[in-house]
Amino acid sequence: MAKIILGSQSPRRCEILSFFSIPFRQVSSDFDEALIAFDTDPGTHSCDIARAKAKILSEQYPDKIILTADTVVYFQGRSLEKPKDLVHARNMLRELSGQWHEVHTGVCVATGDHFFSDSECTRVLFTELTDNEIDTYIQKFHTLDKAGGYAIQQAGSLIVKRIEGCYYNVMGLPLQTVRRLLKQASRIDLWDYFKSV
């Protein structure tokens, strides 16, 4: 039986939580993120959305531990959402080419009426990308379901020159933050669910 409800449709978050043997079930929260306007603070914004997702699911699954997250790609004072189309994705990647940006992921763990949340920030430097490389990238990767229009994992890492901070935060689920919040909310320690590799 699932101990945790992972409130996310993201296959990346599912993959990261699957590193551990803790039983969980992946469920969409169906929260409309557009209901929370971006307020120029990406850490607070990502936490607010993660908490809103958790609130909906905690009402549906009151006896479960709810884990939710939201990721914001922050560049030059604004949030880069999921691209609307391939042209939008191309423009985002062209903007980020050769530039530093920040990835903020807000995490919330809920047990009953108790909510524990925090955010983590990772700085990411893109390589200088040619138009041909950008076109290849958006043809080979599903960019439309990713904040900022990119993924750091697998061959997608070709676009990243350097990171400062947690790699898994850029994928959408910072493990140290998740571990700390799970311990605060439920005394579950991911070390107790460490899988052999």
C-alpha cells in the first residue's frame, strides 16, 4: 500500500522518487497554476503552488502523506513557464544560450492539516547554442512540458555548461529538501528506503 501520494504528472519526479523503495502512488493534483500570479520571488511562488497542490490532494487522501513540487525557471527577473509551442521553446533556448539562470523548486509535504514546505535554488549556465543546435534540441526532446523548455538529464545535458547546486532540483525534485521535509512531517527518512544499485 502506498505511503506517499506524489502529486505530480512529471515522469522525472516519479523517476527520482523511485530511487527509493518507499511505496508511493503518482496522482495529478489538477490544480490550475495560473490561479497564483507570479510575484517576482521564484522561491515563494514555487512553494505557494506546491502548497496549493498539496491542499487539494490532502482533502482527497486525508490518511496519506502528500508530496508535491513546482519548478520555476527564473531569468532576468521573470519566470519562464512551459513553452506554448515550438516557436516559443526556440525563443526561450535562444534567450538562455550562454547565460546563467536559476531553477527554483518548491516542495511541500502534507500530513492531515499540517503542511511543511521549502524551496531550493540551483544556478545553471547554458553553453553558447547555435540555431542549428537549438533546432536539433527541440526536435529530439519533448520541450513543451518543461519549464524553460529544456531538460538537464540524458543527452539534454549538452546544453548545460555548469551548475551550482542540486542536479535533481533542476530535474524537478531536490532530494535533500524532500528528505528534510518528509522527516519533519512524518519521521520518514529516505535513508531507511535506500535501494541497492
